[in-house]
Amino acid sequence: MRILYDSKKEEYKSPFGALRLGQKCTITVRIPAACRTREVYLCFENDNTADTFRLNMELTGEKDSYQSYTARFTLGKTGLYFYYFFVSTQESEFELYRCGYADTNIAEGKKWQLTCYPADFSVPESFVGKVMYQIFPDRFYREHTEDAADKLTPFYIHECTDDVPDYLPNDKGEILNCDFFGGNLKGIIKKLDYIKSLSVSVIYLNPIFMAYSNHRYDTCNYKRIDPLLGSEEDFVHLCGEAHKRDIKIILDGVFSHTGSNSIYFDKENIFGCGAYSNPDSVYKSWFSFGESRDDYDSWWGIKTLPCVNELSEDYIKYIISDKDSVVAHWLRLGADGFRLDVADELPDEFIKKLRDRVKEIKPESYVVGEVWEDASNKISYNVRRKYFSDGELDSVMNYVFKNAIIAYAKGDINAESFSREIMTIAENYPADSLHSLMNSLSTHDTARIITSLSGCDEPPDKSEAAKFRLLPDERQKSTERLYIAALLQYTLPGTACIYYGDEIGMEGFGDPFNRGYFKWNEADESIFEFFACLGKIKNEHKALQTGIISFVRCDDAMIFDRHTDGEAVRVIINKSDLELKIPNENVLISHKVSQIAGNLRIHKGGFAAFVIDKGE
């Protein structure tokens, strides 16, 4: 008989998941009576503070040849805790660890994790369980052409929006990313009603600040809109029009590096005030130079992206704390928060200061970090990050769910493996952070979802990748998988984030083929209507916004529930050869179903989401 403990089940740990500081918690372990147990201790290690302590567990009951030992406690400090059990019997003493997903093991294994976060931590309701829309500004919509007099050169604008973005190196072997399509802020304003038709509540804009490249991650001036995008007045107008439609605007904050061609670094000596071109520059403390000016730290060795010293006092003042700092400037002009690019490369102290300042200026704003792994226990550059345990971020980009959704939709993992990926994140993240996760299916850094789901490998030859298009049967297969993927994107905990064009079935492998101009005249209406329907459902049902998730069945059919007080929604995806029968009422969305004798039958490859009584 095994010793029983599963931290994801309420009979063993209540409440489920992360704890607020001071929140009461109960942990119970069940030990076979035959072990003749004398004492049991619950042992904790706070990874943030290195504190250790243990709690005596009391014998609280005996049933089915098992004795239950229970500890009731509150944690006195925030932090990332790891815990295990110490058991003393009449014959021996041993430590009990986690084995695999839900089993235990004596003497060796992993410790269980418990995130304890600040008691006053919360995420504004405007960003919880919503629909978000990500826009790569140059490629969305061009409303006229902006005055390019101050645009950093060289650059050119494609005459035809059907062109493939430049992907071949020049005669020096460089890919300059200096081709533009002319998408601008006025274009986004013109399409706000289109965006709202998808039930969008938040728009996330890739960088809009003055820069050299088309992706604008090489910031030239944090306090100026790029000339090709428009003006500060255009930005204020965009925020105003978005707010009229109950849409928030969050900006991409690229604070780990600047562009080499910037007012801060000025490698080309255009501005005369940068740390590279001027030894007396006011920005010199931002950068680290070696024995020569050309020996400087750069992001991943890319010399056009010099790294900044984020903890430089002058840099913190400029970005965060000054009266007209970068974050203050844009929040006061109408922005509602920031997405922090490469959050793993920003010091915890910097992120904490930034979020505190953002909340001070606009309490209902949102700060989300780019993190690709489990953000609760992430280690980067040999440092355990405190994104949640120190209340540094409201939430993160959710690549964990994205990867699991794609793998499940393609059949690369089964329902059991999928559920474990989801429940691990649900257990590790604060509830508010979980329900405000950016759940994307594709982004500017990954292949478009309909291409990913095809299973087609990206050709090694860029020219082949540029002209690649799915064949009709490949696209049909991919579209069927997309319906499943999007259903999961909208019904799992978090905010469903649409990468512009995914809702009309745009194709493309990785950068730059995932960054094409929006195909306004080639929309797949069936895909669009599906996304529009999902958005409407998510906005109308609280259970899909903040509901607790529980998996009911994980085999050839996957069933999970989202439930809040007074409402529950059940999601069924059928990959079995058998037809699944469900009530023909309260169905929110379905695919590959038929009506037989007053019931709906979900066929193989089909799915349905419907409202159930909470107790069902």
C-alpha cells in the first residue's frame, strides 16, 4: 500500500493552488495503518528567503486501513515554498517526496511546490478572462501614408500589400528588417469596430516607439511614436476611441536593450548625444563598455541591440520614477499597461519598481511579462525569479498552454498529458494571474497557428518557405484542428489572445512569414465566425472568465468543467470512435454533432461546450 498525497485534490490540500499571505491552508497525508506511524511532520523550505521550518501533523482519522495526518497553517512570509513529509514509525524514519504527477515515494523524488504571494495582490477585472487582440502595427492596416521625413534610413515601403516580407540577406549577408508596409495608428483606429466584433476588450500593440526596424524592438526613442506609425496625437486619439468601445490598450515595453541607432547609444552618430558617440553622454551609465567602444554588451550578441544596465539609477529614473518617465508619459496619454519584452532578462527589482509605479499612476492598469516556461518557478541566469511570489507581474504570456494545445490538437499528446500540463500551471499560479494569462495560439515569434497545426515542417530554404501554402486537404485538416485549438484557447483559464490574422486563417511559418500584411480581401469567413462566436461566449459566461477548472474525463474523450458560484460550463472534445450523448439544451457551441431522439451526439473529431448545473 502506497502513502497517499495528491496536492491537486481538495481531500489532501485545501484550498487548491497558490496561497495569499496569511491565507489558511490544510494539508492531509494518508499513511497505511500497517506502517505503525509515530510522528509525521510537514517540512517547508522558502526558496526566496532560505528559511526552513516544519509543522507537526496530527492524527485526524482512520478509514480503509489508512490513517490521516493533518496540518492546518498559514504562511508568515511570501515566497516560493517547497515541501515534503517526514515520517517516523516504530521501525524507521524516512522522508516522503513527490513521484511523477500525483504519486509519492520514500527517500527520493521531488518536493511539492506552493506559491505564497502578497495578500493585497490583484489583477484589474478589465484584464481577467477577456479577449485580447495582438497587432503587429506595420502589418495591420494602412490608412494613408504618414510623413516619413524623420524616419531612420534606409527603409522602403512595399507598394503591394500582398508582398512577402523581405527575408533574404543583402550583399553583406545582413537582414536589415527595413522593409515596411505602412500600417499605422490611423489604420488601427479605422478598424476598431472590426476588432470589437470579435468581443475584444484589450489590444496589445507590438512596439510603436521610434525605431529603425519594422519590428521596432530596437528602440530609438522611448518617448516618440515612430514616424511611419503617426504622431502622439494619433496615439491619444486611438486610446480615446478604443476606450469608447471598452477596449484597453497595452504597449510593448522593450527595456532590456535599446537600438544601437538610438538617441541613447547613437552608434551612427546621428543624434550626437548617445553613449557610443559622446563620452559625456547623459546616457553613459546605461551601457557597459569594455576596453574599446565596440566592446559592449548586446542582446544575444546582436550588436544592433546594446543591452542596458536596468538597475542604473539614471535608467530607472528615465523609464520608471521620474515625473515624466516613459511609463508615466504613455499611461497619462491613454495607455492601460505594458507587456514586458524578455522579462527573464529584466532584474526582479526593476520589474517590481515598474509595476508599483504603473499601479501608482493608473491602478486599473496591467503589467504582463514575456515568459515562455512556468513563470512560478522560473530560473534565469541562475536566479530564481519572483514574478508571482513577490507580486512583480499581473500575469505572463502563456506559452505552456499554447504548446499543450497545439500538441493535443495535432494528436502528439493525449488528454491525460494535456490535463497535467494545464493543472500544473493552475496549481502554481495565483488565481488572478491564472485567469489573466495571455493565451495565444501564435505570436510574432512563432509560426501562425493554422500552419503549425498542419504538421508540415518549415522548408530549410527560405525561398521555399516564402512561397509555401497549404494544399486544400492540408488546410482542411488544419482548420479542423484549429477549431479544437481555439475552443481550448477560449475555455481554459486565462484571456484568449488573437494574433492579428489568425481569426481569418492567415498562414505563415516563423519570422518574417508570420508577419505578413493582413489579408483583408482573403478572409476565411467560417474561421472568423467561429472566433467571433467564441468571443461572445467567453464574454457572456463568468464560468469561462474566472471559473475553477476540473477535468472529468481524460481518455479518447476529454471532458473538463469551469465553474463559479451559480454557473458551470462543460467542454467535451471527442476523439473516440464512439458517439457521445449530451443534452440538447444550453449548448453554447458545437462541431460535428447530430440530433437524435432529443439528444445531441458528438461524433469523432467533434466537440461541444454547454452550461450545466453546478452539481451535475
